Amino acid sequence: MKNLQCIIADDEPIARQILENYIQAIPNLEIIASCKNAFEVLEILQTKTVDILFLDINMPKLSGLSLLKTIQQKPSVIITTAYPEYAIEGFELSVTDYLLKPFSLERFLQAVNKVPQKEVSKPETTTITKQEIPLSIFVKSDKKIIKIDFDQINHIEAYGNYIKIFTDTMILTPQTLTEFLEKLPNHFIRIHKSCIINFNQLKLIDGNQVVLQNNTKLQIGKSYRKSVLDSI
């Protein structure tokens, strides 16, 4: 899995430092430039392949949104700003996410997880290709950022305002089951209001239970039984 090449664009030194710290905390992100204005960004984009642009809106001479309107081949763009009123215009320009300062590492991670992870950079071509499907996800657990490959996940269980992710170990992370399901590929299905399974790990269905490849037995919720059987 290649690292995602990142550019920071913000005229505030403290804001750039915060983003640099967040990026350095995530193993598959790599900073290739930290820019003070939009013109430095344009210069970088002419010579380097960029996967993610972390872009402030209120910059001198040329604003972040004005910059986006001039870029033909855009990387994934994550807006970082203190101004909520530009959100609609930002999403009209197809930004990946819109972060309002100050934002936490957890919220930053949620935005990064929306960027498709790639084995190789996308080639310039007029051929329509399928969107790259992410192979892994990063989650926050006990002040750590942990990378989890989707094919290593057996199942996920709700635990209050947290979820338990079961691989060969158990990882506890602060988010809801519904929020996490939205980030998962299609082969993850909900079998109960408090449980999601990796369908690729399904071994058999025994009455109202599923049995996974590691022999874990999990209850199928009554309202989910039909959707589980339809997935077979």
C-alpha cells in the first residue's frame, strides 16, 4: 500500500504545525510540502503527484476556494477552516470533507478515512475505471491510531458509545456501530442491532445463529434474518 502524498496549505504557522503533527501520527500519510499560500500549492502541483490537499480558505492574495476553481486535476481536498459559511460552496467543488477549526485528531482521522487508499497512483486516462476500494481503515484506540485491514476483521460489536472490533485481538474505539458501518465495504453486513459480521468470514448459519470461520457464534436479530439470508 503506497503512502498518500499530502500538501498542507495554510498561512498560519500554528495551523500548519497542528496538521503536520496529525499527519505524522498516521502511518500511511506523508507530507511532501507545507505551503503558506495558494501560489506555492500551484507550483507543487505542477511537478509532483499529490493525493490529499489540506486547504485553508482564508489565505492572502488567492483564497482556498479560488485556488480550487483553477485546478483541473484535483487531488482529494480536505478543507480546514474557521469559517462554516463556505461549506456549501466547498462541497459544490467536490471537496472530500470540511473541517472546522479547531478540530480533534479523531475528526481529522474521519476525514482521512474518506479518501480512497490506493495501491498505485491513478493514471491520467479518459477510460472510465471503477473507484478504488479501500483495503483498510485507521481507528483511534487508547491514544493510538491503529491500522486495520478489512479482511482481518471477523465481526464488530456495539459497546455503548464505543465499538469492539474483533480481529485476532479486540480493539475498542469511540464511535457508534452505524457510523462505522458507513465506512465498511459491502461484504460487511449487520446481523443484529448490536453486531456486524465480515460476510467473508461466515462459515455457516445454524438456526438463529451465524458461525464464523474461527467458530465464534453470534445471534441473528429477528428483523435482520431476511437480509442475512438474502446475502447468501
